[in-house]
Amino acid sequence: MLANKEYNVIFDPKECIGLVKDPNTIEALDKRWFGRREDDRLILSIEELSYLLLKGAIKVLDDGEISDLETLMSKYYECFKTMFWPKLVVYNDLRSRGRRVKILSDRVFIVKHKDGSLKMVVVLEEKRLVRAEDIYKYVKQARSNGLGLVLALVSLQGDLTYYEVIDIELAR
């Protein structure tokens, strides 16, 4: 995992993101599909930051040094309130299966499979209502970008089920 190195990431509590400024660290993380480049820095989402902390690949720098997720969560609780666990469950599962994952937006990931195909994965949580028009919006977004669509449903117990959305023609 990341050449068994521990990288330093600066935490921005206002934006709930990690910032990487060292060019070598940026290159190492970006090559493995972590974060998004912006000017001369790499921005890590809270899920990416948490995943890398769990794997022992980074130290988070704020006014001190944080090397575990529990400490980061207790210190910056506000960053972890909305849909954090379901997104981390899906992110961790995909990474543990050897997939490359980019976070596109709040609940949407782009996943590169081992065969090179790309899919858009939308994270859903059990008992959290989703409007049909929102699902349709994801279908249109995936289609317009030439991607397959997968809905990742996380149960309240943390179990994960993937549903691939495909076109079908209903015969009369």
C-alpha cells in the first residue's frame, strides 16, 4: 500500500478535506486515484482521508498530528455527520477489491474495474428515502458519460449490496 510509506496530509476542518502539497506525495497518491488535483496541491475527500488513515498510510496534520480515525472523528465530529459511514463502507469495499475509485460528488464515485471498464457508483443507505427522479437523474448522468450505473445499498448493519442498473425492453 503506497510503498509502505506514511504521508503527511494537512487537514482543513472548515472544508472537511485533506490537502497534500508535497509533489512526491501528490504523485504517489494521484497515481493510485486518490484525491483530485487543484493547482499545485491534491485535495482528499473525508472518505479518502479516512480510508488512508485506516490503512496507516497517512498522518493528518492540524494543530498537532493525528494518526488514527477515531481521534480525527472525535475532534472534528461535524465532518462525519452526513452519510459518512455508508460512503466509507462502499469506498473501502471497492478499494479492497482492487478497484480504483474517484469521488465525483457527495454520494457518487467513478470506479475503474480490472478489465478497464468504468462505472458510476451511487451510494444509498437503507431507510433513507430517495426520489425516483433522483435515480433517473443518475441514470441519465451515467448514460450521457458512457458509464454503467451501479447502486450500492448499505444496510443499517453495514451490509453492502450492489445493484447494476441496465436497460431492458419490455415486450408486449
